[in-house]
Amino acid sequence: MSRSFVQFIPAITLGIAATLFGASLPVQAQTFTIQSITEIPVGPPVPPNSLRNNVEALGLSNNGTAALVLQGTNSAGRHLSGPQSTNVGTLGAATRGLAVNDAGLVVGYGYPVANGPIHAFVSNGTGLTDLHTTITGLAGVATGGESYANDINTSGQIVGRYSSETRGSEDAYVMNAGRTTLTNITAASVSAGGIRGGFNYALAINDAGQVVGQQDFLGEAGFGRVTRGFFYSNGTVTRLGVPTGASSSDNAAAFALSENGNWIAGEHNGIAVRWQSNGTALSLGVLGGLTSTAFGVNSLGLVVGNSFGSAFIYQDNQIMNLNSLLPANSGWILRTATGINDANQIVGNGLFTNSQGVTFSSAYRLNLGSTAASAAPEPGSLALIASVLGIVGLATRRRRL
């Protein structure tokens, strides 16, 4: 069991020129509110740089609830819209919360026994349910394998992957909200050139039941086998395309899709990509260095992720460092952004330096505001009009990328 010790950092109100956002924005003041929320085991309060403060944000619901990893307690957690995070349970050993829906249901994976097989779970906030036997039973495979629950939508549909043996090849699945039927997405991909017996993952699902992930396919242009992102809708799998100029032999994965089903985000050969649902790919570039990865996308096509050790947002046909939106004295360095919803809320992980000069890892929720407009004619050209920018910090150690 654990409780939340809440330490407030004084709010900072600042005015920032809208030129940070581009010429499409009017000049207006921005308000920054920074609040640190620390999840600790039962016991006396500890300073925010303590190694007992092990929280990271990996998922975000439509209403702004964040899915957390409470590493210090081997537990999953969640953070609601208020100032507290909560422990939602553990499978026994290390347990990671990967996603959360509007009802506060958290899914992820964990180890019932240290270094043993991995099991999927779902938690309603008061108890955690091991889903492994349900998943393998519905799939008709031996229970000696492993299972993961990677995402959950508002109705309670869950997507992930399973295997019939520990560390064996895996198939992607979607399971209904009642947990009575399971669809093997990998099997459905065969007509699109999908290959069974590989490492195939369903990674995200929206409220329409559309799914994206990673799938092994027969290669294009003579290549025998490649890993590609996929889009699954109404029983049909679409192989996501290759960005212009990229090699057909390179691997790719899709990590997120928008609620309206129009946009998909991921990476191709180490570079962030945004796809349209028909599979057309756009390379988003890098902030610096050689690599970038997109972890989230919303219905406007705004994409967030990580590049060269910094969080980014892709808008107005360009990749932008999220740190460029912060004033020099904010205390924050945003390292990665792991999700964005249709309210333009972003969660991720970074570093915060407090008034005593102590720097510690922290998760955050950043509010860009609810007003945004799409600029014609290219659907990827988006003008973001941000009225309020707030960061809610959740104390953590560094996120494993």
C-alpha cells in the first residue's frame, strides 16, 4: 500500500510572445502553473529528490487521466485531474501501467514472480486483475507463455500481444470489453502480407475500435521479411507505407492513433513518422542528432514524442522542441512526450530543478489549451492557438525509452 505526499511548488505566471508558436498566433500572455506530485510508500514525507519518488507517466486518457509506473513500489498508478496520484496495484514483482481510459481503468503488464513470465493486467483503481489466463484461454494457446495489455479504450476494449511460450513469437490481439472474445489481428493480417510466427504487437486502440501496432510482413521489392506499422479497422489490416526517400528494407512501428482515426504516429528506421489512415507516410524529421520517435497524436494531427533527448511537438509542418515554449526560469527540461489527447493535453517525463537547486526526474502534464484550428489545404498543416499552458509535475526517476 502507498499514499500520496503532495508538495506544492509555487505557481509561476509569465507572459510569453506568441512568436514562440509561429506567425499564425496572436500575441497574448501565457500562464504557467507548475505543481509537483510525489507518490511515496507509507511513511514520513521525503524530499522530492529522494529515490523513493519513482513515478513516470506513460499514458493519457481523453479526459486527462495519466497512467503511471510506480517503480519504487513495483506497482502501477494513475493520476486524475486533481493533485494526487494513486497506487492501483501490483502483480507481485515489477508492474508497469501503460494506458488508462476515461473511467480510470489502467492496463499494462507485470511479473507475478520476479524474472518469471510476463502477464497482462487491468486495474479499476481498487484492485488489479491478472488477464493472462483469460487472454491465452480465449486465444486457445498454452498458459505457459506471456501476455501484455498495451491500451484500453473508453468502452473497455483492450489490445496487446500474447505468446504460447516464454519469450516466444507473439501475436497481436484485441479483446472485447466483456473479456469474452478475442480477435487475433496477426491472423487477420495474412491477406495483407502479414506473417505469423514473428513479433507482432497491437499498441493502441481508439474509441471506434481501430487499432495500430507493429507487424511482420512479406517484404517489398524482393526483401524477404520486414516489420511495418499496421492499421486495423473493421476486420481489415492495412500495411502502413514507407516515407518518401526511405528504404523499403527498413523497419517501422505505429505507437498511437487519433480518436477520429485519421492520424497514426510512430517511427520508421529511427525517424518519427505520421501516417494517414490510408497508409501514406510523412517523415517528421529530428530536432538534432539522428533519431526521433513519435509516441502520441490527436485528432488535429498534432504529434508528440522524443528527439535527441528532448520532447517535441509536430505542428505547422515542422518539428518543434517543447522546451522552446518554456521560459528560461521555469526549472523544467522536458525530455520526452508520451501522449496527447483531443483537449491538447500532453504527458511525458523530464527534469525539474527546485528552488534549492536540486534536480530530479519528474513526469508532467502540459495543457496547451482547447482551441486549435486546421490550416488548409494539407491536413498536416495545423495552427495551434494556445491560451493556457500548465504543467503538472509528478515526481519520478528517469523514464526508460
